[in-house]
Amino acid sequence: MKRSQPQTKRSQAQAGAPPLTPFLLAGLALRPVPPALLQPFLTFSMRAIERRHPSLFERLSGVEEPEFLIDPTDLPFAFLLSIDPLLPTLTAYTDAEGLEPTATIRGPLMTLVHLLEGRIDGDAMFFSRDLVIEGDTEAVVALRNAVDGAEIDVVEDVLAFLGPLGSPARIAFQVGAAIFSRAATDMETLRSALIAPALKRSEAQAAELKDLEDKVAGLSQEPRRGRRRMPVKKTKKTDTE
Amino acid sequence: MSATMELVCPAGTPASLRAAVDAGADAVYVGFRDETNARNFPGLNFSRGELADGVAYAHDRNVKVLVAINTFPKAGNPGPWMKAVDDAHEIGADAVILADIGVADYAARNHADLRRHLSVQASASNPEAIRFYAEAFGIKRVVLPRVLTVAEIAALNTQIPVETEVFVFGGLCVMAEGRCSLSSYITGISPNKEGVCSPASHVRYEEEGDVLVTKLGECTVNRFSAGEPAGYPTLCKGRFLVKGKPQYLFEEPTSLSVIHMLPELAEAGVTALKIEGRQRGRAYVAQVVAAFRKALDAVATGEPVSAEELATVTEGRRETAGVYKRDWR
């Protein structure tokens, strides 16, 4: 099985800027946090999903125990998803260099979460270039289909797995979601303000370009209008024509 | 004018089937998880148990389930195709969609009560061919290849004794369906026998800076520059160097969409409208089916079809009316 060569967070940043999202800011704050601290939560989430969606791993049975590097572009972490049918695992890494995943899937965190939950279409995200795929495409397609068919709801799955603690956790989540929603709106406002000058310049350049194109189109038509027709020499029609 | 055209929708998983039913499908078409159907993609399609559950879900809501068994059996091994017909019948599917004449004959002889549709994979586009399938195998409906104008479909409908079903949205195969060997030539895997065009096992996506390079086997299919919408890695929509210039030889990455032509299709006597995309996610299924349900309801009451925004889910983020409006002729 061909292995993909994951880009490190540094080289990924060179390839394209991450989106301005609350996760980007949260990620900066989380940067000093060792990934090992995230591990209990990741393991807990995997057990919750595994228990609630056994068909997900059954659909992946045709692919030979693949490992996927899930790389949110707005987080300082990447996650290695290992599809061991007996014990699937999700592990966080700050540096993916040295890993040899079967395939890498890269995009903004919310895009990846929405994909996981089947809220958006993976092909559409690929067409729009919001999603980058590297490595074994067959494994990625199998994962996409398996995940899409599983009807995962990350929050509901984890809350259901918490049992009696689910209710207070739900309230905490709702408060967090409201804060996130406000933060996302604020970030969008900030993003608009930051790119406004560049956007204005870009619009001015586009108008200038359109003007030039119109002038060139006009110039290319002018000689045709002014061109004098050459007299056609009449020849005698023959029977063979 | 018939205003009650049937909306036939794709489902690659049980979740997509439920999404299609809930969004307003009249019928859902599916395939078993093997090479007997033309969307034999990894992780996709239905086990026998999943199909039984799906049929129950759909029938409870008065929606039909059609099973595509629309690839051609390999020489000497027709067993899986016949078993698929047997299982579809036993599970209670409303129809099977067939392409191979041997499989059609088997279904007609062994399950006369199982409705038979002719797949687009059979590429039957003239009255003589369609009448043959109707007379020989009791075919009740033909899924027309995407090679006919609306006027030609209207004329065809006056000459054949069966219903017609036409594609109205989704991936656009520009070749003679069921007979294309482009993908086989590069990969050695046949869309018509193994059920997968441009198999994912042979597809590679490579990022070269801001450029996305798509490859099928050793063949570069396309290079998408920064920000340029991407398409599937199929050779028929590849951009190749012709006299040093990159050009699309057959078709550009684009999807079929004729949501605004539904009244014309109804006028042409079309019975059913097919949405392509069993390989797509359930979000696509829900969005596209809901848009067409709304459009069909508008047509039925004589209201104008509203401009639904479906461009976000189209290949290359572009759409075309394809051959239905043959403007280039």
C-alpha cells in the first residue's frame, strides 16, 4: 500500500494560509499544550463513535487497516486515525513528520467535522478545493463513504456515551456553542475588515482589466470595419463545378 | 401534458436512502456491495440486510426501491448477477435495472413478476433497439442515454411501447455508456464489468505548490491552478496537451442540470427523472432531491420553477443542459 508523505504544519502553512476561525485563535493558545493531554478525550470519543456506529468500521473492512492523517489547517495538531477493526484509535500529533499514513486529509476543522457528520458533500468540498487529499485515494473514498453512511453526530455520540453526566455536559456544550457562534461572527467581521483594503484594490484592478479587455476587443474589430474589399476576379463557370 | 413525472433518486448508503426518501423521492435506486452495479466504489452500496431495511423504510413512506444490476457479467461467471436478481426479488425491490441481455433473460424467465427497467448502460437509443428489449425481455422502462435532444425524446416516445426515464442532474458521461473503454485502457479495470470508472485505487491527487495534479494510473488527467474548481479524474474530462496547449478534448468538468426544462420533458412524454450520484454523500442527495421535488411540485401546479442554487455541488462548479439542447449543431 502506497504511503502518503504528510506535510509538516510548517510546510502546509507555506502551501496555503489557514482560514481565520475561532479554532485558529484557540489553536494558538493550545500550542504549548502537549498532545498527550488531549489523548484521553480522543480515546473516549473514539470509543463512543465505535460503540454507536459499528457499521462504520464494517464498511471499511475491504481496506487493509489504513491509517489516515486528519490535518485541520486551523489547529496546531494533526490526528492519526488508525482503523484497527479490533481497536480503532485516534492520536494527536504536533508534528506529523516521520509518520507514514495511508492517506492525508487536510482542511479547516469545521469542514472536517461537517464531513464527519455528513452535513456537507465531500465531492463538493473537493471541487471547491476546500479539501486536500493525498495518498491512497481508495482508502479515502472508503472512509468518506463509511463515515457518510454512519450518520455520526459527534456531540450526541459523546453525550450519549457519558450516561448520567450527559445532561450537565449538554448544558456546558450549549453554552460553549453559543460562545463559539459569537466568536465565529466576530472573526468573520474581523476577517472582512482585514481584507477590505485588498478587496478594494482587487476590484479596482478587475475594473481596469475589464476596461483594457474592452479596448482590445474594440481595436481588434476596427481594422475589419475599415478594411477595403479586394475586387473578385470573375472567372467563367465550367461544367465540372 | 403529464405533470406527475416520477423522481428517481440515488442512494449509496442506507443513510442516503433515508435522506432521499425524506427529501421527496418517488423512487430510490441502489446497488449491492459488489461488481454487479456500475458504482462499485469502496465503502459504498448495500448489503442484503441493509437493502431489506431500506426497502421497508421506503415502502412505509410509499416510495419505490429500484436495484441496479447494470454491469455485464464476466465470461463464465454470471452467478453473482443472477444471485443479485434473485435477492432483489426476494427482498421486495420494486424493479431491477438491467443492462446485459443474459441477465435480462434470466430475470424474465425466473421472476416474471419483478419489474424490469433497461439501464442507460445498455445504450439503447433508437426505437428498434428499445422495442427489441421490450418484446424479448418484458422491459417496462428504458433509461435513455444522454445523447438525445428533447425533440428526439418526444419523437421516440411515440414509437416505443415502454416508459422513458431521463437524467436531469449530476455527473455527465459523454461517451456511449456501457461501451466506453477509456478507463479500462489506462487501469485494466472495466467500468462495464467491474462497475467502476476511474477506480480510486488508480487515482492520485498531488499538490504541486498551489497546483492540484490529478492522475489516473501513470496518466496526468488534469492540472488545476490555484483557486480553479476541480473535477473528477475521468479521462473524458481530462485536459491534455494538444500542439503544446492544454485543452479539454471531449468535455470540461461540468455537471448536467436541466431543472428549468422539466415542463419540456413532461411535454415530451417522459415518465421519470433520474438524479445521478450514488457515489455522492447524503448531504448532496438531500439538497438535490429537495430542489427537484420543489421544482416538480411547481411544474405540477403550473408555477414557474424557481432558480435553485445547485452550482455548489456540481463538478467543476459548472453546469450544462448537455445534449438536451444541442446548441452546437
